[in-house]
Amino acid sequence: MNEKITYVDEVRLVGDNVEIGVYPISKAKALAREQELDLVEISPKAVPPVCKIIDYKKFLYEQKKREKAQKSKATKVVVKEIRFGPNTDEHDFEFKKKHAIKFLQDGAKLKTFVFFKGRSIIYKDQGHILLLRLATELEEYGKVEQMPKLEGKRMIMYIAPKKK
């Protein structure tokens, strides 16, 4: 911007308050000073580089405002966790399945895992079957994003909600 643009002899000026065209760099800087604004380089790779006469501080402020608005519109992904043991009985399974359905309907991702304590790691097959059973019963509410995978003492599976 302004005096830092030194590597070129002429620039292409665009904007509301100037006549669009190619100007010598000294003339462009003079026009910016006349209007008490800044000469800001917009496209440095163009030949000749494209510059605009604007209030740089106001430009930065509006850019930050746009980024903030864009950030607030971005959807935030909520991940809910449900933990099972390898020998989870039927009632507990149904109870946790009910919660899983509620989470998926609310639009949250679901991280379900079977936690193996101590020597219960020998029941890996039961844990795998348990998670696959949950996946089949939740099929109408969400789709499996990651199949059951053993990570340390946990067998983890991710389920994403289906779009409405």
C-alpha cells in the first residue's frame, strides 16, 4: 500500500472514485493523497498490478466483519459419546440406543465405543458385534462414518446423522 509499492512503474487503477485506467505510479499515489485515502494493491501478479484507492483501515475493518459473519454461519459439529462395556446387557443397550437416536435426531455426530477394562480385552469379538448391532439398529437415523476399530483399550465407531 502507498509508498511500499515501489517495484513497478505503472499500475491499473480501479474503484468508484477514480477513472479506470493505467497510470504511472507517481500519479496514482498523488490521486490517493488528494482524496486523503490509501493506494492499496489488490492484484500484485497482474500486469500491470491492479490497485484501488480506498480507506485501508475501513477496508480491514469490513474484511474482519465479513470473516466474523462467515464464521458465525459455519455449522459447528457436536460430537456426543456413548460408552459400552463388552458385556453390556440388553436393557442398558436399549437405554443407550434411545439416547443415540436422540443425539442423531438433534444433528450431532455420535462416537460410540466399547471400553475394555483389564483382561476384558479377550472379548474383542463381543465388542465388535455390539457396535455393529448398534449400527444396524440406528441405520434409519444415521450412517456409519467409521467402522469399529480397536485403538488401545477402546473399540471406536463413528456415526453421522442423516440429512433431513
